[in-house]
Amino acid sequence: MLKREDLYGMPYYKKAAYLGSVSPNTRFRIALKEDKLEAAVWKEPYCYDKTPEEEIERKEFPAQEEGFHEITDWINQKAKEMAKL
């Protein structure tokens, strides 16, 4: 399960994307896209760059503290859904 404290602060996202995984089969990527945070999730085994675009689900969130909490909830929900597949 992903927690807010597992994610970096906003200065990190101004320079790079954050990639990680939760549960045994869900990977995620968080990146700053213009003035929003974009989160992406997909099922293993491939990395972000090698996963077909149609297998990646994305959602945008506010680029502020509230957005990080929403991202963790969304990624955790998606991980639960993917675990059932």
C-alpha cells in the first residue's frame, strides 16, 4: 500500500518523474505535467517505456499537497482492482 510519505515533495517533480510499484503486480509513475501532477498505473511486468500505451491508465491531480493525497488513494484503488485481474 502506498502512503503519502512514500512520495517526494514538489521540488522533486519539477526535475524528474517518480516511478514505483505497489502490491505484487502494479507499477506507477508520477510526473509534473504543466501545472498538474499526472499519475499513471499499469500492470507488470514491463517498465513504463515498454508498456503499450493502451495498457496505461492516467489521471491528473492538483499540483499541491492535496493532489499527493488524492494520488495515493487513486493508485491504491487501482492496485486493488489490478490484483483481482
